[in-house]
Amino acid sequence: MDFPAALPKTLEMIVQPQPAVAGEREAPVLPATPVLDDPSLYFSRELSWLEFNDRVLEEAIDGSNPLLERLKFTAIYGTNLDEYFMIRVAALKQQIAAEVHKRANDGRLPAEQLAAISERLRGSLERFRALLCDRLFPALEREGIAIRRYEELTVTQRAELERMFEARVFPVLTPLAVDQGHPFPYISNLSLSLGVEMYEMTDDGPRMHFARVKVPPSLPRFVPLPAPEGQYQYVTLEDVIAHNLGALFPGMDVRASYCFRVTRDADLDLQEDEADDLLRAIESELQRRRFGEPVRLEVEASMPLHLRGMLLEALSLDDVDLYEIDGLMGWSDFLTIANLDRPDLHDPPFTPAIPKRLVGEPDIFAAIREGDLLLHHPFDSFDPVVQFVQAAASDPSVLAIKQTLYRTSGNSPIIAALIEAAEGGKQVAALIELKARFDEENNIQWARNLERVGAHVVYGFPGLKVHAKVTLVVRDEPDGIRRYMHFGTGNYNDKTARIYTDVSLFTCRPDLGRDVTHLFNRLTGFSKATRYEELLVAPTSLRSGFLELIERETEHAVAGRPSGIVAKLNAVSDGGIVRALYRASQAGVPIDLFVRGMCELRPGVPGVSETIRVRSIVGRFLEHSRIFCFANGGRREIFIGSADWMGRNLDRRVETIVPVLDAALRDDIVADILNVYAEDNCKTRWLRSDGTYVRRLPHNGEARHCAQTMLLEAAQALS
């Protein structure tokens, strides 16, 4: 397959349809004048997400990655899948229960989506099993890292584990019988359990009993065994419990035990219009989350049919919800082993670069006054973002700090700086999104800590999540009040900034300052401002703004002027945006999309999307930046921000997209970011018109170009 070259710096792109690849299904046959909402023009959002997770699995399969990094990717694959069931599959089940008959863009009803997920996922799970059992575990063992089966242990090792079980495990366990006097117990979300089959001798012969034993999450999942220096050997906690069940059921004949795991609906179900206190409402929902409806049952492959049926019935699940696991389950726990101190089995460490303009510059505000500043994380350090807030907290000239906080780290230096600023008498306003999924508890704690020191804390809006990444610092200077801003594509989280690729923009441009002031007034007060000079803001102007920008490229193409769209983002699943891109392609606009995850758009369809190319890059760092580039007749415009092309981002969240107004920075984004990714031939996968992805690899003596490695090397050379 011939792959296109890098993006021309002018974005005056000539895009050729990609040739078919062996095994690729033909593009849909469309009428002479295609109807752009034809379901055949859209991929299933749910299946597209599974394709993304398979690309994560590919990184675990890829032998060019260090061994423990490959194991890390299996943990990420498992964690992603857990969240997918807790949120996406749970949402489909809710729609089915509510008898929702609305079809998705691809034409499927919720029940059809669920059946397609179940069918599609089983092949992926088999590849996962083969990877673990046939490749990763043997490779780890060759490096002195092994997970032993209990049967493989020596007599001495077993005796030691029995003593450990008696002293540390047995007191924690609570066996729960299931019979007429003991109803089926509640199985908590994602907990690992043993289903125990045992027999009691009665006058009428042996009588079968069933009990559930929860593997306690308070104890380490992988129990270390004595091993030679530099080696690591483990046995799983469930294996230890399974081989000591006699202590839990004395007098019973324990015949067998089988692992199983239940996944539950974990999305918050807030009736926000009725919630007088959003903080209390979310705290209440967090307590209910672990009692959500079951959505998936994973069972050990050897579990007999009668026990599977009993569990399905007790959990009110169907066969489509049951997944047979041949081997260990609960794969997110593999991070424990993936984080072992074996530098030879990890990616080489790196030190993020500090931009030259900031090296030796003690005054970050002076640096921003010199001109707009762009950082590309994690290649550029996140420290300047933290220092920006810390400097504002301690600077006597700073009057106010206003910031949106969606997710932050457990011991956040940014929160600490905001607390310091409030304690010092500065005006501090923090909009903390309590509905940030799976970070709700952390955010509640941060909100309370800030309130205690007198900061103004806003919790968000009914029906909307505040996902924008913006900081405003108001400073009293000799020539008057000046506003300094930071805009980001990622969260204010100094931990994830080391592993996510994101872009930061610092500026003190007055026009942007006015826009951000209006934005915060809307977030914290009763301002009804919906129009901004420069910013695109959801849910008021972002959708219409993007549609206007795409339509403008269409008009340029029709008029014969230079046109082109390049977007790097996480997902494309909004039907309105996709139809606008199809119309642009029909007019001849060259469109290059870097879409890490879900993509409902079908590229390369004759008469519809011939000029659209879609690629996904999955590698060492999680691609998270959102960059939007428009040729605009030769007067290129570039935007960055917090939003993807998804309905929730455009209509149901507060998002900000900011233009990059400095011409030199626009050139840098194209040359040093977009073109570097376009040259990648190691981690790039091209989306084909049949919905599958094909990996871009060096061929015919071509040199390797790994975008993330190239960006790391470039940052190190400049630091």
C-alpha cells in the first residue's frame, strides 16, 4: 500500500484516494447523488472504540516495545475495556430497558449495537489470551519474572503460603453461602470472586452447595515468593485462597472453585434540576455507583454450564453478556508488575525540555509579555504551567486568579498554589467540575479544601460539564491592569502531563483577555454573553463556529483558492460535523484527520469522501492534543482547545477553542507537530473505507520515523 507523504506546510494538499488493500471490503455502493445521512456512510461508534482498544493491544503485541511496557499496554487495554462496559455498554442497556428505538448514525438500534459489540469483542479477547499465555508470560519468565500456578510450587513454598493465608488472608475473608436461607449476595463492581462448589453428606446422599468468596482488594493481588536476587516470582491471591478453601468450609467436601467478575453500570444518574446542592447530590450518587445494574459477567473458562447459568440468572444477565476468560482476569492489576524496577525492560527515561525563552527567566509574566508562548507536552515540561499559577499566588501585583479544573493530580501543586493565593487575600475563583467521571471524589475534596480558605468555588452547571482548560491571572502593572492566560488541550494534572501529549498556550493579548473575562463571568455569575471576539465556546458558538470554518474551506475550494483541513483530535462522532466534512470533500477540500480513538466518518468513499484521510497514532504517550488547522485561501488559521468533534463536546459541555494568533507559532505547529506526526511510519494506523485499520510500517528500505521518539529527541537537543 502506498502511503502519502508529510503534510505540505502551506496545507495546499492534493489528496489521492488510497488504493485498496488485500482483504479490504469494497466501499458502499451509493446513488449518483449520495444522501449524506445514509447509514452506510458511518461506522458504529461502539465498534470504532473497540478498534481503538485493539490498537492499544497491538502495542502489547509489538515486540519492538520493551517487555514491561508491553505488559503495561495489556493493563491499559483491560482498564479501557472495564470503563467501556461501565459507561458505553451500560448506556446501551439503559436505552434497551427504556425501549428507546432511536437508531445511531450507522443505522443500528441499541440492541443491535450490543449484539455487535459482543460478537466483535470475542475475537479480540482470544488475541489477548494468546498474547498473554503464548508470548508475554513466557518472555517475562525468561527475564526472571514469573506468575506461578500453585501446583508448580515446592512443598516449602506451599507451607509458607499456608502460614501467610492463616495469618493475613483468612481473617479478612467472608464466605457467603447461597441457598434458601441465604439469598444471592451482592457482587460489587469489578471485584474478583471465587464461586465455590462443595458437597455435604446427608442421609439422602451428597448435597451440593454454592458459596461466593470475594478476593479482598485490600490485599496485594500478586503475592511475592522468595526468589534469587534480581528475579521476581509471584502467585495470585485468588490461587492462594482457592487452595486453602478447606479452612473456610470445615466439614464440607470442597470440589472446585472458579473465578468470576462482575461489571456494573458506573455512570452517575443525576436529576440535576431537582438537586438543590450539587455537591451533596454527587456524593449520594457516588455511594450508589457501586450498586449499579450488572452489565457484564466474566467467568473462568473451566466453570461448568450450570454455575454459569445460575450466575446469569442471579445477575439478570443474558448469554450475550457472558465472557469466558481463559487465564487471569482483572488485567488492570498487571500494572503492579509492569512498574517493577527493571530499567532494561522499560522505555528509556527522559527529561522534558524547558523552552529557551523560559530558561533563566525568573519572571514568567515578563516572558509572556515578550510574545505568545506554546508548549508541547510531555516533550516540553509541564513545570511552566505549574509555575505560572505558583507565581501568580505569590506575586503581590496579582489581584485575581480564575481557573477551570476538570481533573488534577492527587497531590496537586496547582491546588496548593490556589490555596496559598486565597490565604494571601487574593481573589480566587475555581470552577471544579464535580461530574468529571471517576474523579468525582477527588474533586469534591479539592472543592472543600478551597472553600475552607475563602476561595470562590463553582461546581458547574445543570446538564453541562465544564471541560474547558483555562486559567486567567489579573495583574496590576504600572501601565494598568493586564490579563495573562493559559489555554490547554489537557487537564491541569502534573502527573498525566508526563504521559499525555497536549498543547499549552500562554498569552496576554487584550482581545483574548476580554473573551476569557466574559467566559468566567458566565461561569460564575449571571452573564448571558454568547458571542466572543476570538474564542469558540461550547455550548453557544463552538458547533456553529466549526461548521462555518469547514464551510469556508468548501467555498475556497469551489472558487479555486487554496483549501485544506487538518485536525488532530481524540474522536470524530458528531453527525453534523461529519456531513460538513463530506460536503467539503465533495467540493475537493483536502482533509487530513489524526483521530486517536473513535471515528464514525468513513474515508475514501467515491463521490463522498475521496479527499479525506484518517490515521490513528497509538504509542508510548497517549495522544490527547486537539489542533485544528484551516488553509483559508492561503491565510492559514490554527486553533487549539479542549473539544473533540463529538456531540457531547459541542452541545453538552463548556469547552473553549482558542486561535493561535502568532504567525510564528502557527508555523511551528505545522512544521514541528503536524508534519512530524504525518511522517510517522511506526505507530500510525490508516483507517480504511471498510472500517479496519492497517499499520504504516517502513518498507523498501525506508528509514524509521517514530513521531513521539522524534519529538523527544528534538526536545532533548534544545534543552
